[in-house]
Amino acid sequence: MFSRREFIKSTCGAGCLLLSPVPSKIFQGAGLAQAAEIQRPVEARYYEKQPNRKIKCVLCPRECVIDDLERGYCGVRENRGGTYYTLVYGNPCAVHVDPIEKKPLFHFLPGTNAFSLATAGCNVLCKFCQNWEISQARPEEVKAYQLPPRDIADLAKQNGCVSIAYTYTEPVIFTEYVYDTSAAAGEKGIKSVMISNGYIKAEPMRDLCQVLHAVKIDLKAYTERFYRELVNGELKPVLETLVLLKSLGMWTEIVYLVIPSQNDDKNELQDLCKWIVAELGPDTPIHFSRFHPQYRLKNLPPTPISVLQTAKKIALDAGIHFPYIGNVPGDPGENTYCPSCGTLLIRRIGFTIVENKLSKNLCSKCRTKIPGIWL
């Protein structure tokens, strides 16, 4: 059990700032200007020129073919005379300091803060999106700021962050900004993590992995039906991204938002967990998170906690070593246990680390190596 004070601290804190404008207390004196006054489009990467000034985008599996003066599905990349431009480079609309546990990444520098940012836009349309105000907006529809890559590492250090997280919306659609910021931050000793839907082509993902240190993938479901009806995307490319990340040695964690009657079937969960063990390995953490009705999916109830507990048991039975329960502050499923001896190694309440018994990367009792990136 935990006190009311602990609960409020774990569920609020930095996490309550998600959709507000750039906090002045963080950026006072940083010299930010509103992007609407100074925005300059930057040529996009990952596109092919076509006849008649058309272009073909090869960033994500949609492979949009775009006429002159039109935009791709994501709404943030525009064809201007046969040259493709990103309209959000250096112009985040949400910038905050968050606990890394909020992403959630549980095996990556636990207890530290991540300098978190997002631009407008996304390349899918999840009916249950919690950040739809910015993910489903075009750049001109949100308040944004000028924040070039070279400045972000300095701001991260000023705010006590050891990593930068590209999050809230979909980093795939601002991949140029992600790459350049991560490269600049790496030169100053700041790590970078990407919080993504995994709906991306192999080449840009390979390129990003040269400058990233961890990736969290939101695996929406394990059926094409779900992706088609509730996401307007495809499952297969996401699975391919996960396999690619594994092959490149990138630290990867998975979040699976469990939605009643949509992706909570026991057989589906069993198939998913078997696939993870076979293709990614048993040390890949998976977070089964609680759904709350929002955006265009308000007709369903919140996920019963018993369903999350069942999902965790299915994962353990399949051989996954680190299944977690998310969005249920204080539940034991938030904690990290040694897969060998069962010792409680990291105790969490929401986004707060209450206790950490790891000895560097080893279980403090049986000395089993715990996979991840640790301080």
C-alpha cells in the first residue's frame, strides 16, 4: 500500500504538463521565439522524385505519392515544386521534463529525467489517442516554438536531464529533427530515446539507430483487423521494425494498451507473447497498460485490472522475463523482479522509483545479470 501523498507525487509531478505550452520556468531566458514568425521549411529525407513534379515518400509504409503543393498523410511534409519539405523541423509544440518511467522505459536509466519534446503530426490515426490535440493537428494549427537541435542538449543539461525523449506524437514524422538532435546531443554526452508506433521503413530506422540509445514501441494489437479499424495502419511493418531493432542491438521495450473487447483476447495475447519470445527474446520488457476511454473510443469501459493481471501471467507463462502492468499506480506489476530468484529489485509507484536494489546491472541477491541500460 502507499499513502495519498505518494500517489499524488507518482501520478502528477512532471507528467501533468503534457499538453501545455512550453513551460516558462524551464525555458526562461532560453531565447525561444514562436515558430509561426520564423519557420523555414527544411528539405525532407527519404523521398523519391517522380514525373510531373510529384514525389514518393519512402519514410513510412504508406509510401504516399504526393502532387505539387500537396502534403503527405501525416500533414507535416509538403511537396513544393518537386522538392519535399518537412514543416516541423526545429519547431516543437510540446516540450517538458518527464521521468523516464513515464515513457515508459523501465530498464533505461531508472529514476532519471528525460527532456521530452514533440512536433505536430502523426502517420496513423488511433481512435484512442491520448494526445490527439497535437498528433492529429497540422503545424499551423498548434502553438510551436523555435528550438534547433544544437540548443536542446544545453537545455536538457540545464534541467538535470540525462536523456532526450522524442514522444507524445510520432517521432517518425519528424525524423530529420530526431536524427540531428540526437547526433548533437550525443556529442555532449546526452542520450536519446524514441517513443514510437514503429510504423517506419527499414532504412530510416537503421539511420536513427546510429544516434539513438533506446526505443519504446507501442504495439497496438496482434491482429491486422485492429490496425485496420482502430489505427488506420498495418501490423506487419511494426513487427518488422521490432525484429530490425533486435538485430541492431537496440534496447527496446514494448507497450501494449489493453482495450476491452478489442485486443484483450487470451489467445491473441498468447500468440503475441510467443512471438516476442521467439523473435525478440525473453528479456524484452512488455508493459500491459490500462485503457481509459478517450478521443473517438469513449464507448468502452476502462480495462479491468484483472485483465491486465491475466495478460501478465500469460506473458510469464510464455517465458517473458519482464512483463509489467501500466497505468495502475501502486500495483505490484509496476515492479522489476529478478527472473532467477524472484527478488524485488526496483519498486515503483507510478512514475516514481521508491526503491532500487540493483547492484549496477546485477541482482543484489543472486547476481543474475538484469538486461537494460543502467546508471
